[in-house]
Amino acid sequence: MDISLPGEGGGSTRYTLVGEPVQPDIGARFSRIAYAAAHVVADPLAMTDPWSRPVIDWERTMAFRHHLWRLGFRIAEAMDTSQRGMGFDWANAQELIRRSIAEARTVDGADLASGAGTDHLAPAAAKTIDDVIKAYEEQFAFVEGLGGKAIMMASRALAAVAKGPDDYVSVYDRILSQSSGKVILHWLGDMFDPALRGYWGSENFEVALDTVVAIIECHVAKVEGIKISLLDAGKEVALRNRLPDGVVMFTGDDFNYPELIAGDEKRHSHALLGIFDAIAPVANAALAKLAEGDRAGFDALMAPTVPLSRKIFEAPTEYYKAGIVLMAWLNGHQDHFAMVGGMQSARAIRHYADVFRLADQAGLLADPELAVTRMKSLCTVAGV
């Protein structure tokens, strides 16, 4: 089976598919906690103003969560993968969280944690630290009021008003001391969101690291773990080695996740990854191998997914959501390639062609014939 795809110098080249779809191990038990940060499915037929008034296809959005639960993943809900802060507002996030928590209760063993941030407070409207605290309190109250677990998302508003590490300590102390249950913290790098540059009060990693560790040490009983998304394995390991007993490291490194999940002679990372949305069948099979003590099998399955992930998350990294949704469309989880905010336009056709090739080579085109048909239609629209 082959397809014409855009080439390096313009025009098109023939690509012959080489991959065999990897079959997941349904019912497998993992030796790592594995959260998949899940995307949302837009409803292109109902949207009249996609940039500012998105409409969600709730049925397909919930169906995709069932797909992830079936494969053994926990779900990190209403995170940046669902376009929080990029077209998906707090009002829609509330509905998503409400529906997902209710849906999880219908599935044996389903687990879910939901993003609580300050995105309903525009950074320019935040004048004081108290403004940021109130915004966090509102979202925490919503999530925990539904019986949910909160992921404390990084705050653009806090980054805008904080004058140094002490302001971060004040905000996190207040919110963690009030939380009703354990919280997952999220350290999101500025490659994902430029507005978060200098988070934790410093652009110096060592200074920021000291601030984070101090906050966690003061609230060990309230912190389940921390997700770090800096696309730098060394920085993740540096934080991992300083975490107190009982606090979990969740890798958010979509470039280096296999080695971080496998771990070293000291520790390993668990996972909270956007790429798991796109590679769930292979990640399931690989994690099952790791749980059996088969490191070579784990590596063999995971290794081909890394070039795909690095392509999807290439700079400008914040547009990775487009590759995630492309994969969902190619694999039949939705009937269209349309996104909240029209974000499918954020990447060019050559990027999507590379994603297609790499997905095939990683065994991630579940139905190659369907994927080829859909990719051909996308290429046609793009003039290929």
C-alpha cells in the first residue's frame, strides 16, 4: 500500500507503508502509573465561529476517554492537551471535567485527575498575588467539589505578577494547605507556553528547582507527585532524585519518556504524557512488557514512537495538539480533522506527512487502509 506525500523540495513523493499495527494487551497491569493527557473532539458542524466560540462533540470526546481507560491508562483531564489556554476556555473545561468524572464512575478501575488553574483570569487582569489565589481557589473548589483529584496547573497570571520565588511559595502554600485531597503539581516549560518563562521566580533552573523542592517538602502529605515538562531528561532526573519519599515523579518529557519511565539504578518516573493520547496502543503493550520484567521488549516497542513524538512536539511546541488530533482522525476516533480554534492550521502539510510516515513505522496506524484514505484527502485539500 502506498501514497503520494509532499516531498522536501516541493511536489510529491511515493511512500510505501511498512508498519504492522501493534496490538495492545487488553487487561494488562502496569508497574508504572500512566496518565494520558487527553484531547477534546470539536464539533465542526455545530461551530459558527470556531476561533472564539468552540463547540465540543461530547459523545466522541467521552468515547475517546473510554478508549484510553480500556487500554489501562488513567486520564489527565482538561490539561494543555485539551487546548486549555488555546481556544478551550474554563466554561468548556468545567463541562468536560463534570462529564469525565461522571463517566469515570461508570467504568471499573477508571481513574482521572483534572486540571485546576487560573485560565479564567487574564494575566493582564491579575494585579496581585491574592487575585491569583482566588482564581486557583475557584477552580480547585469546582474540581474537588465534584469529588475529583486536582492537577495544579502552572499559571500565566502568577508568572505575570510574581516578583520572585517567595510569591510562588505563598500561592502554593495557600492552595496546598486548603486542598481536600492529594494534588499533582505541574511544572510546564516555556517551550509549551512562552508566557511561563521564569516560572517559580527564576530562569535559573537550579534556583527554580530549590523553590519547587522546598514547596513539596512543606506539603508532603498533600502532594501526590509532580509532572515536569521541560523536554530535558537531566533536569527531570535532578528533580526526581530530590523528591521526598512518597512523592511521585510523573514524566512529562515527550522527547525522552522511555528511558525516564524505565528508570535507572536509583529511581524511575511514572508518566503523565500528552503523547500517550496518540500512542496509547503501543504504550500499553510496552508498559505490559515492562511490568513483566522484559526491558528489551519495552524498549523495542517504545523506541519507534520517539521520532514520532519528537516530530509532533517539535518547535513551536505549543502546537503539538494538532499532531495529536491528526492521529485520532487517522485512526478513526473522530470523523474529521477539525480542532477548537481552527488549530489544525497551526502545522503545515509536510509536518503532517512526516507524522503519517512515523506513525506507520511505529505500528500506530490501526487501520492502514482507512489512514491512507484520510491522508490522501488531507493532501488533496493541501494541493498535493
